Amino acid sequence: KEAPLEEAVDYARRFCYEEYIPFLLQPARLSLSQQNAFYQKLAHLIGLPESTVRRYCGRFDENLYTAEFFAPERKVLGGLDTRYFGDLSALIRKREDPSYRDMQGAWCAFNAYLQEELESLDPLFPYISYSRAYWDFSSYDSYSWPDVFQRVRRTLVYNPSMKIFSGSGYYDCRTPFAATEYCFDHLELPPSYRSSLYFKYYPAGHGFIFDLPSLQQLKTDLVEFYTQIR
């Protein structure tokens, strides 16, 4: 927390590739002093007690991380936006993510837009909700979730002039920005294709469009992106 956000992010990137992954590949081969140094550094970086980091051997997924971060205070961290937290006793029954708190109004506004301006909703079913959304993701080469990035790679090869804009929230724990970077880094594309990829980052969570400064910056970034690809 003593470093600017971008500086902390860059430090985390370097730590991940230069220290974290090598440690996970050979923990038993390192000396006790090396293990101690690693756990101390990781705990400082991700904000968990060193004892917790040691208990899980430095391996965390979203659910574990958000549950352990404020565990002594009986609070749970937001997964979609780690700037949010909620009381565990109020959330454990409904299994809610506290970072949904400021996003729910968007569905009401969208339903009103569909009804009143577009007049596109069935009068018998005047609301759109998750419970009625049964999406079929299967296609000619997949039975469930498609392999999106291989399709992105295929399309880029077929159409080298295609440009891709990727926007990510720094505080998104569910689809972390570094996971997006990792996927693009492993498409095995020629270096010339890197100029077709545009990455932008925002100081918000998964739904960074709900953060007004991030939304305004997104518009600026998209105008610049569209201007460059004309």
C-alpha cells in the first residue's frame, strides 16, 4: 500500500514470473531460509498473514483468498471487486459477493430501457433475469464453453488487420488482468501481431464501467482505439 498502484502491479508481475512460479515448481528443493524469505515476501505482497500463506503453501484461488483476507474480523472480501467487503454472518447464508452491491441497479435500469424505450420485452415476461437465461455455448467444435483464445488466434491469422482492445480492472479477483495477459502471451503469434493488441487498465473491479472515473477513461481509450484503426 505504500507504493503507487501501477508500481505495485509491475512488482507483482515480476514477482509472479521470477519468484512465485519457480517456487511452486520446486518447494522441497529450496532451503529453509529460501522458503522463509518467499513466504514473507508473498504475505507482504498479497496482504494475508504469513501463517495463512504457509498453511496453504502459497496456493490460493478466489474463494480461498476472499474468505481468508478478513477472516479474523469475520468479514469476506469481494471477488468481483476487492475494494468491497461484507460481514460474514450476513453473507454466508445467501452466498453473496459483497462487490455485487453497487451493480444491481444496472439490471433495473436495463429492464426499464428495454420496456419503455425499445419496447422489446414480452408483456408476459416483463423482466430479464439470470434465472431465465439458459445460454447454449456449444458450437461446431465445442460442446460447452468454447476455447475463445484459440478462436482469437485463428481469426488474427486469417485477418492480420484485425485489432483487439482489452480492458481490465485492477481489483478484479474473478477474471484477473494478468490472466488475460497470460492468455495473449501464449497464443504463439509472430511479434508483428503484438501491434494489433491494445491493453488498458482501470482502478476498479470486474465491472469497471460502474466506476464513473473508469467509465470516462474507457470512453477516452475507446475513442483513441477506434481513431487509430480507421
